[in-house]
Amino acid sequence: MAHVGQQIARGEPVRPESPEELGYRRFLGQISSQEMMDRLRTWPYTFGRQRDYDDYERGSWDDVLNLRRQGFLSDQEYAELRVITDPMPRPPDDPLPWEKGWQPQ
């Protein structure tokens, strides 16, 4: 724990940043809206996918969806990020039991 406290005192990140953290930091006034959006525009997004029947593997884009749902992103900010991410490829979902190609795990 002392090591973590030292990192914080030096201003070093304690854990990897996420889009969700950037939204919270903007809300708290630690970063500006401009800085948050600059970073979110260039974020290397990953996208969640359905794994097997009842499991979901989150991606970093899920953080953006949560920020929007919780009111930490405006509709305009979200729309701007959607324009950037809509053309990005998404991973395929695993087949569900009633679909062709399903294999028990």
C-alpha cells in the first residue's frame, strides 16, 4: 500500500486509465472537456462481445456507453465519438446454442 501512496504523491497513474475514468475526471474538474474529448477521439477502442450463452466480454467502448447512460457525456459528445467508432470492426459474438456452429464449452 505504501508503494501506491508514493505513486499518487508523485502524480503517477496507479492503474491503467480508461475512457470511463476520463469522464469521471472531467466531471471532478481534474481535466477539461477539451482534454477528455481529445483523448477519447484517439482512444484505441475495443468492443464487447457475447461469449457463450450467458457471458459478456466488455470492451473499452462499453465505458463510453456507461458514461452516456450516467449523464457524464453529452449527446453531442457521444455522437462525435460514434462517428469515429462506427466504421471500426467489431469482434464476432460466439454462436448461441440454437445457432449453427455452437459448441458446448
